[in-house]
Amino acid sequence: MARDGAIEEPRVRRWRRAALGAALAGALVGLPASGQILGPVGGALGGLPDVGQTVGRTTGDVLDRTDRLAGQALDPQALLDARARRLAEIIRRNSRFLEADDAGNPVVRGEVLAVGPSAGALAAARAAGFTVLRQSDVAALGLQAVVLAPPASLSVRAAVARLRRLDPAGSYDFNHVYAGAGVATAAPATAGGDGAEAATGVGARVGLIDTGLAETLPVFAGLRIETRGFAPGAPTAAAHGTATASLIAGRLGAFHGAAPGAGLYVADIFGATPAGGSAEALAQALAWMVEARAPVINVSLVGPPNALVAAAVRAVSARGARIVAAVGNDGPAAPPAYPASYPQVIAVTPVDAHGRVLPEAGHALHVDFAAPGAGISAANLAGGLSAVRGASFAAPIVAGRLASLMRGESPSDAAAALAELAKQARPAGRAAGHGVVGEDVRLTHR
């Protein structure tokens, strides 16, 4: 009997992992491009349909049960399959605005990005039937980018392939669409926190590339916030940006962000269009951050590698600013998340209250820090606080804490701040990079 029991126990654990993975996959299918921004923090990014609080609550419940029953053993394949179905559903629902690249990622329909094209290359593209739609405003990064429309007979995939054949030395890519990486559950925050006092963020400055935020909420009282839109209908207050901003600089009762009182430069790259969150808008927002001299920039968004975004990231880093990005929530078997996987970017993974990396945490080519991504709360659009979960909410904690340590804007200042942050981090294994920071930001919730 003992022997049979010893065999049965792993079987039970495997069954639980499979069941939870299947339940989570079902909960995630058809969610908006917000990367599961649901529940009381509510609403979809970029005007995509909101599937409502019921699915959000289900997803949160499944994730909570996963932590209790299976720890870090959530089936990676279930998350990967859910990701593929979710992306396909996003494209299907918004086929007027989006199509797929070769890997099934959403891209803006009928647009190709040309990075630094020569006059000869543009002439060849025109001769092949391409039309110049616009010049993209990324001059502050020392870059030139042109958005081209392909001939009507070509899909965007065929268009990119043709331009690469016409100009093998050139740089052409899709106008990929990026999405947030977090979930808001139905659990409200309690009145009490953990009693920890936050380091002040007064005098610090942080850039936030996200949705717009509800600036008039009490959690942002007294903050200097400058917002600019980079998509049709932007700036528009939305849940994801409101939550991430509060975790950087907000304060409400016992709740505080990682750098309460910090000034915020908010770039809304989603606005009110299904094509919001594009690579072009992300690059333009990074250019504005350089103009605004934001020393730390948080990007709680994920997507595939992109030539224009990669060039923009390199340009920002060369000027001394540091980009902090989330690893995503599609599990360890998912493709590498970008911009977190670029070597110049500080990649952040989420951990629970025990310092364990969340089972749904995405994959990046490197991880620099971990921060709370479960058992925490953030501001919601109703003016209160809600429980949140995911990599989206870990990244702003690292960004805020790093900004509070910056003493200047040069590369050497950034290096010194990073070294100090690494010293402050609590070691938590290789998967957490230098370790966990910002644990004082936790606010208990029911």
C-alpha cells in the first residue's frame, strides 16, 4: 500500500497540473490584447473588447489555486497553447486593423516599417508598388523610420519578404502590436498594509510607456504628471496604465508605490484604436522620453523582437537612460519576451509572497531583478485599490526603486544606481537575477 501510495502521489500532482493548466488555458482564450487586464482594474487596452469581470475572476482564481496546489509546476504547454489561441482570437476579432506575422503575432494591417532606408531603397520600394504612408517621428533618437503601405495584392507578410529581397542590406519589419502582462482579480484591497515605510521618490523622474492613466485619482494627488498620446484617441485613461503608475509613484492610505511622490512622464501608445500599442508608437514614445530626459523608463508590455524597437532601445541606452520591462505571463515555454530580452533592458520577473517566481512568468533571454507580482494591490479606475497579479506589476516596482537611486542622467550614474539596487536586492535564486526588490510595496488583500 505504501508503495502504491508513493506512486499515486505524483500521479495526483500531474493530474492537478494538467487540470489547472487546462482551466487556465480556457480562462485566457479570447482575452483582449491587454494581456489579461480584467476585473475591477478592468478594461481592455487599445479599445479591444473587454470580456468582463467573470473571466477575470476565473483567471485569478485559477492562478491562486495553482500557487496553492502546484507551486511552480503549472503546465508550460497549457500556457503556450493559450497564448497561441489568444493571439489568433485577437487578430480574428480585429481583422480590419490587424493581421499576423509569420509567427502568428498581431501586426498593424497593411503597414511595413523601414528603419533608416536610403533614398535609393525608397525609390525601389515605390517602383515595386509600395507607398510612403508617413515619416515616423523618432529623430530625437538619431533614427529615421518610414512607414510603407504594400500594394493591395500583397499581405503584410509577403510585403516584408519582398522589401527584404529588394534591399538585403536594409532593415524592414512588421509594425508589431505589444500588449500588457498582468491580471486584476476581483479581490479588493484591505485597509491595512504591512506597515513598511517606503523610500521617498520625491525628486525622482520616471517615464511610463503604457495606456493613459486617471490622473485625478486620489492615489496620484500632488504628483507632477505629464502625459502625451502616441495613438489615435490618446491620451485615454485606462486601467493598466493607472495600475502601473500607482506602483511607481502613488500613495493612498497604507498603500505606496516604489517611489512615492516621483514625477511621471506618461506616454499613452494605445489610445482608442485596436491597432494601439504598435512598435512605431513604442519607438516614438521612447524618443519623447529622451527629449523629456526621463532617466528610467518602465515598459510593462510584451511582444516579439522588432527592428525599430531594437534600434530605439539601443539609442535610449546610449544616452544613459535605463529601460525596465516585464518578462510577460505566457509561461517559461513561450518565445522570449521583448523589449525585456534586449541586452540593454532591465528584465523583471514576478514573484509571490514567498519569493517564488510565478508559474506563469514569461521567458526572457535574461532576468535582472524580481519584484512582487502577486499578493499586491494597485490603483483601479474607481479610485480605490484592487488585487493585481503578473509581470506588468513587478516591473514598475523595480523602475520606481531604480529611479529613486539615480543621482544624474549619465551612463555612469545609471550604472551606479543599478549597482546599489543589486546590493539592496534580497537573493532568491538564479531565476530572480540579482534578487527581489520592493517587497515593502506589498499591501495585503482579501
